[in-house]
Amino acid sequence: MNRRVLLLRHGRTSWNHQRRFQGQADPPLDEVGLSQAYEVASLVAALRPGLIVSSDAMRAMQTALPIGEVTGLTVRPEARLRERSLGHWEGLTRDEVEQRYPEEFADWVAGRDVSRRGGESRDEVAARALEAFHELPDVPIAILVTHSATAMALCSALLGLPQQPHVLGPLANCHWTELSFENRWQLRAHNAGAPGPVIPRLTLDEDAPDAQA
């Protein structure tokens, strides 16, 4: 039986709206994000998943729990699906990072992996997410509720794509990447979600405040 996996990004937070870098900080969903979570729950529940695993961050769990309510499945928290740690950028807006750390900001704008800010590299995020992924029970369809940078790192690892630069753009809030396995992992859809515009706009790098989970 072919296996399908949805890598679902959480709903909007006030920090997303303010274009703040979140990383492993833990703001909850705002009112828009909560509405998004309930809307996406009915969409992905229609696929009849057999497993829901979520980053243990509050914003991810708040997105995953409505799916559990609709499907009757228990949400399994998984710390290794947390967002990429961003070091001293966390909590700052894009403008604040540009003012305080201009050289690091220049690396980010150029699409390079910023290591001087502390936190994790893309390869480190991919390694921990992949470790958790390989421990999942074998079910026909699994939902992994995670974050934009983590989803991109895991997706690239499964597809054999480079981590620098990321070939796929960042996920919008409550949108997902779908993969299927038939001899190898293949991409079925990217940035799928409820009908309507993909908001926030996609940017060049997963660490952008309006793309960061």
C-alpha cells in the first residue's frame, strides 16, 4: 500500500502577523489562526488519516487538536518536529534584525544559512525531524503538524534535495506539503490548503518572519 504524508504548517500567530521571527519561542494562535485550524481540520480529516503527530509547540498543538477532534485520533506530541531554533533573532522583527545584525541579515537575504545568530542549521533541523519521521508507525496516511522551516528541511531530506538553497518555498499558515511513497518519496502537492490566496506571501527563505513558523 502506498504511504502518504502531509506536512502541515500551524495556523497564524500574532507574531506571524507582526512579522516576528518565532523559532522555538511559543506564542499561541491568534483568532485568525484558530479559525484556520478548524477550517483545515475538516479538509485533512476527509483524507482519513491513521496518525496525527504534532510539534509540541503550542501553536502546532492548537492546530493539530481540531484534526484529532474530527477524526477521533489522539494527537501525539513530538519535540523533534519543533521549529528551527533561531538564536538571538527570536522575538525580533525583520527590521529589528536588519538594524542590529546587518551582516547576519545580509547572509539571510542572500539565501545563505545563517550560523552566527546561534540556534540550528538547516541540516541539524533536517536530521532531528528525519529521526522522528523514521520512528513513525506505518499507516496509509499520516499528518505531521509542524512549522515552515522544519517542513521544508524534512521534505528536502526525504526527496533528496539540497538544504541550501531550498528548492520549495515556505508554507503559508495552515497549508501543507503532501508526499507519497512508491519505491521512493515523491512530491504530490505543495502549499495546498483552503481555497483563497496564499497568505502570508512567500519569500526567498524559510526564516522570513512572514513565513517562519
